Amino acid sequence: MRRRFTVAFSIYLLIIASSFSVSRVSSLSTASSTYRTRNVFLVVMDGVRYSETFGDPAHRFIPHLWNDLRPLGAIYTNFRNNAITVTVPGHTAMLTGVWQNVKNDGSERPHQPTVFEYYRKETGAPANKTWVVVQHMNLISTDYSDDPEYGKQYGANLDSPGLHKRGELEHTGDVATWDILKSVMNRDHPSLVMVNFGMTDSMGHSGSWAGYANAILDADTLIYYLWLKIQSDPVYKDKTTMFVTNDHGRHLDGVKTGFQDHGDDCEGCRHVMMLVTGPDTKSNVVVDTARQLIAVAPTIGALMRFSTPLAKGNVMSDMLAGNTQEPLSKTLSSEIILLVAAITLLGSLLFIFMFAERKRKHIARAKLQCESGSPGVIVTQKSYTERIPESEKFN
Ligand SMILES: [Zn+2]
Ligand SMILES: [Zn+2]
Ligand SMILES: [Zn+2]
């Protein structure tokens, strides 16, 4: 009797294990199709050191990023530019998922496809659904690559304050970039945007610490305004993921000219910030896993459900919430569900029968314990709309 029980119990365990592995494989393979993200904004605060962002214990220059946006999303404390720590290669690495040694003067395009090209080629999205808005003029060739299979026909629209005539824009610098971005959003509602706030880098090069610090404060405010605008627009609200990062850092104090320049492999140039907010992102999470700029392109692709076949980076899965998949019934085909349910039911009945039989015969000496699993924990994502004041409106 005891042997029969053991055999039956083993078969039952085997059945349960196999049904779990079926559902696991199935949900993994369909996870990428169940993200709620429909739009991505990649926001680059150009050339800011980690010591002035997350690495500053007082977070003096990024009050909005730290106090308002960080609780809504995930931050990375070990995000890196592991190749060329200058502007165009840094942006290119993010947009293509490949480290590329392209010139920093805007005369050379990426040689691997950008996320704009992957997205448009795969989905048929029109050009005005992808936008590059940049303060730094040397980024004007990042809107598409020279890959013959992709290229201009799948490229993004591009604008920069530097492409406008004098007096045509109301403001200058990053505020002009913000003005352009707002009008692009209002007019086209693009799905995939890269925006570069470049005054941080320019003021760093000027050698004025106050200028550099104020430029970070301004970019911090503009990025917060961007998130408020996203969350106040029904096209974007709760369907948009925002990445906020740097293309590179700057030299550590004591390395060459310190904060004034960048471009080598010192820790100050390599270490950058990364903040991600959106419907598929864990909230109030700190990730200390080492990640690098080339992870951005494949992560955008995963969130927006297009492939990035030539990208080398890994998807930043550590910041993705586990509660973004559709209910199991939608991720499994109905046949598999029925099969798994039937097998589980039969196994359970068999087990209950054998268990009852055993209990009846050995009740006198056996003290039976019924082990029950802990109930599934339902993770509810903290709403990131609750912090936004009702008075904030951006049209
Ligand atoms: Zn830069
Ligand atoms: Zn620079
Ligand atoms: Zn350096």
C-alpha cells in the first residue's frame, strides 16, 4: 500500500511539474507581446557626471528626478558607457544597441540600424511617428543609419534649435529644444522619440561650475515637465515609457580638467545615470546590476514589440514589472489550458484518493500534515499619476 502511494504521489508531482513548465515556457515566449508600453521617450541629459545626479547624497541638482520621478520607476546605480565617452557615439550606442566608433561632428551616420528604422520597417509606421529633437547639432545624423537594408526610408524626423533661423524661436538652448518637442508632440503624437538636452554638456565645457549646475537643474525641470505632459495627454498617459540617461559622464575631479571635459575611460566618464518610468516598470526600485548604453535599443524594442536583430545589448529585464503580462488564460492556447487542467484534476483526484486510503488504514499512528502553498502575491503597481498636481496642464 505504501509503495502504491509513493508511486502515485511521484506521478502526481511529475504531472504538476510538467504543467508548470508548459505555462512558464508559454508565458516567457509571449511576455514581449503583453507590455502596455505603446510609446517611448529616450531623454538624454548630455554629459552629466554621476556625482552630480544619483551619486550626490543630497541630489542638489536633480530634485525632480530624485523626488518626483524616482519613486515612480526604476533607477540604475551602475549604468555605463563602456566604449567611446563622447556625444555622437554615446547616442548611437543607445539608438542602435551596438558600440560604434562614429565621428563626433555629425558627418558620419550610424552603421547599424537605429530603433527608428527597426520600428518603422517592421510596423509600417509613418516618419512623423518617430522624432529626434536635439540641442546638440552634431547629433543631426542620428535619425537613421547607412545600413543598406534600412536607412533613410525608415528614418525619423529631426529638428534642432540650430536648424531654425535667428529669432524664429522664442527661447534658446534647452528651453528651445523643449519648445520644439512640445509642438512636435502636440502635432504628431510620435510613438518613439529621442530628445537631447545639451546645455549641461555645453556649460560643462565652458568651465563654469555654476553654469553647469544650473543647466542640470534646468534639464531636471524640463524632464519633469515632459513627464507631466505625457501623463496629461490621453494618447500617452499610462502607455508611455520614459528613459532618462546620459550619453557619457565627465572626468572625475583630479582627472585632467575635471568636470570641464570628457572622453576617456575614467570612472567619471563611464558611469552614467539611468531612470526609467512607465507602465511596465517596477516602481521605487533601485537596480545595482551593471548595465550599459547598448541595452537601451533592445529594451525599447521589447517594450514596443519590434525586433532589433543586430543590437548587441541585453534587455533591461531587471526593471520590468512582473505584473504586466496578460492573465494566463490569454497567454496560453485554450487547448493547452484544457489539457493542463484535466491532467492536474486527474492527478489531484488520484492523490486525494490514495491519501484518503492511506489515512483510513494508518490513522492510528500517523499524524498527518497537510502542506499548503502560500497564496499568490498580487503586486499592485503604485499609480504614478497621484503625485501630479491637478493644476499642471500642458497644451
Ligand atoms: Zn555628450
Ligand atoms: Zn562634450
Ligand atoms: Zn574622464
